[in-house]
Amino acid sequence: MDRIPLPYYRAKHAAEQLVESGPVPRTTLRASQFHQLVVGMLAAQRFSPVLLAPDIRLQPVDTRQVADRLAALAVSAPAGRVADLAGPEVRELPDLARAWRASTGSRGPVVPVRLPGRTFAAYRAGHQLAPDLRSGGRTFEEFLAATAVRSGG
């Protein structure tokens, strides 16, 4: 996140630095984007005749896995910055959009878009990924299937 000039990431990185420079022992865990973030980005377009998907890759992770790791860290001694947690697959966002579309019955075509600017250049460069770190957990399709079962869809 410290290599992507997104205001949200800048704020998170500044908060990490503030905590790290303080006297209180701490543990910091970074996680890749949650499955729910991907769904939220796509669901926001549910009434559009097309589904726009930036031409970037993501490595979405299951929040249950992140919660389990945070719970284990919370009862352990402070460890500073611990190993990042990332999803089991690096995927193209348009591909994730097609999976979401299929799971929701949406019919509009997925349109990959190349967005300009430094933020999306950093995403295209893969700065949000940890390809050598595949922490397991549910894939995006497994998350979608479980979500559909819970919501009765």
C-alpha cells in the first residue's frame, strides 16, 4: 500500500508509521483486498447496462481468514510487522467481474477499462499484490457461492 498513491492507502500508511514510532508495543498485519471490496465495486454498477472493470489485478482475501489471523495475533506477544496476508489467487479484475456477474445473474457485458493516472499505473504495476504469498482461504468463486447460499440467492 505504501507504493500506491491512493489517499486511503496514504492515510493507512501514515497511521502505521505513527504507531510504529510510538512507545507502545504493537503488531501490524497487512492484508490484500477483501472479497467484499470487489463485490462492492461491482455491485455499485448493478443498474448499469455494462459492467466496467479496470484492467488491474487483485489478490482478494477472505475476511474470515483475516479475522482468524488477527484473533491469533491479539492473544500473542506484540510482534511488530508480521507477514502479510493475501488471497489464494492473483486475478484480473475483469475476470472477477465475470464471475460476480455469473453469480448474480447479471447479463450486461463486462467492459475492461484502462484508467489513467499514477494510482492505476501503480495497480497495473502490481504494487497491490503479493504473488509469492498465497495465504490460502476461499477463492473469489467460493466466497460468491457461500454468499449466495447465505442470502438464499
